[in-house]
Amino acid sequence: MPTFSATTTTAQASSALATTTCHHVSHTDDDGADEAVAEFLASSPPIGNGNDRLPRVEPLSVADDDDLAEPLAGQEAFESYPDGGREAWTVVAACFALFTTLGGIFACTCILSAPPGGVLQDRFVSDGLAPASTMVWVGSVQASFEAMIAVPGARLVAEYGPRRIAIVGTLLVAAGPVLASFCTGSILFGLGQALCYFAAAMLPSAYFLRRRNLATGIVFAGSGVGGAFYSLLAAFLLSWLSLRWTLRVLGALMLLVNIPAALVLRTRAPSAEPMGGGGSGRRMVKWSAFGDRRFTLLLVGSSVALFPLFVPPFFLPLYATSVGLSPAVASVILAGFNLSSAVGRLGFGLFADSLLGSLNTLVVCLLLVGVSTLAIWPVATTIGPLIVFAVVNGLCAGGMFSLIPGTVANIFGSRDLSEFFSLIVFFWLPGYFLGSPIAGYLLQAFGGPEAGLAAYRPAIFYSGALSLASAGCVLAVRVIQDRRLFKKI
């Protein structure tokens, strides 16, 4: 090998230099020794390419060795990853706890959570505190907050650390339901939810490399677990307490859960440079990211995927009743979708770490979302196929969410994860706002639910086609990253 022979030649030259120098030193004084060294160097033959005395040895490449290359994926940010241990898993558990409260209150209030709306949302409407049209916008604004403040929120986490931001977010999250007991606004909760999201969503990537997607999946699965738990708890409390006191109890419980979890959080990332545009401070937005084709395609692909992602949970209860199933069965099917989503966040994370890699698994998720929507949903006219569709689609939709942070970290490195991921989430905003309303408009344009199953098909095809388009964008990222078909990425 060239590296070995260059090293050997250099070692031989060094040995000769030492021998000759010692020989001259033994017969001369100090000045004579210096002259002898200079004479030897002048007379010694060149080594390497003939121009330099000592050849420049290129660093040893490990790009072709999967076992060696993988641990280097994020070394620009951290020298090593614990990939386990008490501290790492404690942080994951704390992030999971934060996500349970985020998913919990969202499930209780969001229009997508249960037919015809969340548990608390139904009570607001039935008690005459707000019309249904207003509550729909409350749920939409609340869901969109994480995208609206993605860039400044992630920057605040990078500058002040996840612990401080999570504490501030927790206070806002707890204050949201309490203040909602006096009014219908959810701005405080939406803002607090977004801050807690960015404090927890990216943190597992700082502690894990080989099990990064599993750790992130555990965190994101907390949203589904919290959605189920807090929905049931809210329904139980409403049977005993008024709406106002139910909201206050939920706010207090969230405070009790989130504060201990927030205090555990700590980052391993280097401190961020001060915000601002002048001097040496970093810009709020990393505009240079758009010069990378991989980033642009991943951003476009994930943004397009957000448009159809909430169409199934929005339509499934209505579709189920349209095919003759009871509202109770429709609720069970939707619960199966939500549970599958939580399992998918964890399962696909494990699958990505052990077999395919996060980028490959993300392509598979998006493809299966599109294929299941186009191939199963249009012919699901009985409970069996409809359950199959809800489970498959829910698994893959949940996996898509949990795989994005790990994919960004693995492709672009952990040091830039905060900036790249926040930009991607910001561009999810149109999908959050317009995805389901577009499907609803298509349904009404073709006659509405009263027109039968044929009226649903344009919305279903819209959803499936966009999912396949998003899979195509992410597949292009995969090809640019590495053309080898069976490479784990």
C-alpha cells in the first residue's frame, strides 16, 4: 500500500538522519553538529514525488467500510455518542413525557381526534361557548403553531438550551387550558406546545447514532400515548366536573408532568453563536442550505407529504358511516389509526436503525402511504378492508414524522440539525393549514357524503397522488446521496 511504503521510507530516512547526526555530534562541538545536520539534509535524496523532502500522507479513507463509516456521520458536532446509558435514556424518557402532554391536549381539542371533534371541542360547542366553525380554526391554528415558529423556536433552543425553553413552554402549555376555562383561545398553548416540541424533538440525535431513530421514535410515540390517555381522562373528568374545572385539572396535571421532565433535559451540542446579522453572529436562517439539492428535495418532499397526511383521520369516521358502519365502529377505526400511528413511530425507528437506515425507511413509509391510499381505501367498503387501510396508513404516517429528524441528522450532520430541521418544519405550514380543507372541498364539490362513496374518490386520489409525489422527491434525495441500491442510509 502507498501509505505503508511512504511511512516506511520516512522511517528509514529518519533513522539514517539520527545515525548520521549522532556520528557527527560525537566528533564536533555544537556548531559542528548543526553544520553536519544541514549537510546531511542537503545531500539526502528526495522522498516521495521528488519535490518535497517528506511526502504528504493522505488521510485513510473509510467511506467504503460501512462499519467504520457509520460512527463518523455526525462527528462535526460531537466526538462520540453514548448510544445508551442512564443519562441518554433518561433524556429520552423526559422527552417522551413532554410529547405525551403535547399529543394529549391536541387530541382533546383538535377537530381530527374524534368524530366530530375532540372531547373538549365538543363540550365547547354543546355548552354554547363557541360555534363549531370557530373551534375548527382553534384546532387548525393550534396544530400549525409548531410550523409557524419553527425557525425562531429552534434557534432559541440552540442558544438557551432545551431545559430553559422547555420550562417556558411548559408554563405556557399549562396556562393554555387554564385560561381556556375563561375563554376559547389556544394561542398560549400553541406557543408553548411549539417550544416544548423543539426542545424535545431533536435532542435524541445528540445522544444516539446507531439507535438514533429508535430513540426518536420512542419520543414521538409519546404523542400517540398521550392522545389516548388525555382523551380518556378528559372524558372521565367531564362526567364529574364542569368544562372549566376539567380544563384547570388538565393544566395542573400537565404542569406536574412537564416540569420534572424539563429539568432533566440537557444538550450535548456546542453552544450556539449569538443571534443577529451583524459581526460574527449567525443568521436566523441558514440560506446556504437551499444550495444543496438534497436539502431542497427533502424539504419539498416532506412539505408535500403534509398535505395528505391528515386526510385519512379527517375522513375515516365520515367514510365509515357512509359505508353503513355505526358511529361507534367509526370511532374504533379512528382509534386504530391513531394507535397504529404511535406504533409506527416506534417500529419504523427500530426498523431504520437495524435494517434500512432512516432515509431508505422514509422512502418506504411515503410509498406505502400513497399505495395504501390508492389501492386499499377506494375499495374498502366493509369493516375488514377499512381496518387494514387504517392500520397500514397509520403505521406509515406515524413513521414519517419520527424519521425526519434522524434523516436530517444522518445526511447533514448533527451540528446543523437544528437549522435544517426547523426550516423543513416551517415549510410544513401550508400542509397543516390547507391539506385537509382541500380534501373537504373536493368532497363537497362532487356532491358531499350524501352522494355516496364516489364523492370521496377525488379526495382519496388527491391524497394518494401527493403521497407518491413526496416519495418521489425523497427517493431523488436517496439517489443523489448514494446510487448503490442496497446501501444502508
